[in-house]
Amino acid sequence: MERSNDRIRTTHCGSLARPAELLDLMRARLSGQSTDGDKYESAVRQAVAAAVTKQAEAGLDVVSDGEQGKVGHATYIGERLSGFEARQSEGTKHDPLFASEEESFPEYYQQYFSASMLGGALIPRAPLFCTGPVEYRGEEALLRELQDLKSVLAGVAPQEAFVTSTAPSGVGSNEYYDTEQDYLFAVADALHAEYRRIIDEGFLLQIDDPFMTEVYSYPKTTIAEKRSTAELYVEAINRAIKNLPAERIRFHTCYGINEGPRVHDIPLEEIIGLVLTVNAGAYSFESANPRHEHEYHLWERVKLPEGKMIIPGVITHSTNVVEHPELIAERLSRFAERVGRENVIAGADCGFSSQATYKPEVHPSVVWAKLRAMAEGAQLATAQLWK
């Protein structure tokens, strides 16, 4: 990863809204309808081309394919691993992510996130359950994903490009292995093939792990249990990236996509020590969300390890308000003053369409305005930090 040696560089978290034509084809495929494979792949390539071009036009230095070909930031992996079965189930291994939020603000969630309101907005996808040995079988799909991105980059030439991949903790529920550790390690070993191929093809790897913070949202587990689970998640990630170059790896964690009160989010300071044990070269996290913006102060007490970088969110997925470039510059300067200007890359709190949906919480037109504002804010911060 290039450092911000002479200016603040810009990126985002990966996912962007898919066009309606592609969503229609995704919905048809997932519902079992017969679809034209060539038509589908063509639609994905066109969506990737449009996403990358718009990112470059917005002024981003480090771009992605927008996860256009993925039905979800984690659910896509079901097509690339053997040993899993997709099905609906009454029981899940965890309580719903925002269960505590829903208990505190039932009226809000009923009005703004009810099934009737979201009807038709989401692409249906059944949860994954591990029912046999886990092995990687996604070479063909992964290569197609990487080739689609490469073909577009030739005409855009951003500074760098990254490809997202889910963390081991994001892969379904275990019904086969004796222990959760055995299961996560088996998934980690399988995912190593995807991680390695992404890097070998010349891309930066971003590992997405919102599940590390989600662990702390489960209301029926103790703090010690939450911590133990999060530590196991990190151990699985480090196993999956063993012998891969840390300087080619970005780690992203957040609190999920939820334009809600968010009063139950775990403070970043309580988990940052654990986050920094992931053997990555850069760490991406929420900091534009008003529940977390004040947390830049933690870098006055926490030392960023030598050679590492941070990618703080300076625009957020939790509101359709477009951040002012001057505010973005101020946010970037706060971090630069505490960890060093060369160690800061401007980013977003989370992806803007982590799931394939017709109705992302932030409208796509607003997303592009946010990304343009981030690029402008980075220019302002550069002028202030490199006087």
C-alpha cells in the first residue's frame, strides 16, 4: 500500500449499489429461475466498469469493483466453499445483530425497518450452515471477478485497487466440526486460497470483519465470552493470512449498516487493542458516525504500531447528509496530528450497499456526492498538513 507521503490519499470500503438490471438477474438466479449466463456476466462487467469509472471521476486514489458481482459482502462465499448448505432455520447461533437496539427503540425499528417497508428491496439469501468438510472451490469465480476489475483498470489507471473478501467469522454456522475453533480454522485454511490469489494478481486485499464488533452486540453473552469469541476471530484471520505480505492487506471492521440510534455500539477503545493484533498493514474503522466521531482521541493513548496505517471513516453510511469538505479535512487533520500524516488514508465508515438491494439506506446519487466531498476534503487537509 502506498503511504500518504505527499498528500492524503482516498479510498472507501468496497461495496456500492448495483444497477437495477443486475439486481433483477441476481434475484432470478437466486430464486432458481433459468438465466442466460453470458447475459449475467455481461451485466456484471458493465456494472464493474461503471462503478470503477465513477470512483475515478469522484477523485478516489484506491478503488474497488464495488462488489457488483456479489450478492452480499459475506454471503457470496457460499458459492466458493464446499461443505455448506443454504437453508432457512428457526435457530441461529447468535441473537439478531441489533436485538438490543430493537429492544430499546421498538417503535423506531417497527416504523423504519419493518418487513412491509423493506418488502421487495432485498435480494433473498438463505443462511449458510456447515454440514461437511470445508474446502475452497471458487477459483473460477474469483478469477472472473479479478479479470473483470483488471479489464476496467487499464482505462482508468487509479493509484491502486483493492478486492474485498470476507473474514472467517462471516461464513455461516457450524453443524459439522466438533468445536467453533476447529470450524473457524477450517474456514480460514480454505479462505487462504482466495486471499493469496487476490494478492498474487496484484491487488490489495481487504478483509471484511464487521463480526468482530457485532460479537459485542449479542445481549445474552458475558463480556468475557464476547472477548474470547473476538480473540478467536482474530486468530482465525491471522491463520488465513499466514505468510502473506501484511503491507498488501487492509482490515476493515465496523458496526454494520444501520441508520439507527446505535446506542449499543461497543466503544472502539475497548477493542482497538485486539484490532491491532490482526497482521494487516492498514486498519479501516468507523469514525464519521456521530456515535464514534469523538473516538479519534483514543490515538492520544494508543500507539499505532510502526509501519502501519489507518483508514478512518470521514464520510458515513449512517446518514444521507453529504459531509462538508471542510469538516472532512478537519477530521483527517485530527488523525494526522495523532498518528502522523503519512499514516492516514481517507475512507468511509462502511460499504454503501453491503447487500445486493434495490433500496440501500444511502441513495446512490448521495454516495457519489459523499465520495466527491471526501476527495475535496482530502485536498484541503493536504494543503493544511503539507504547508
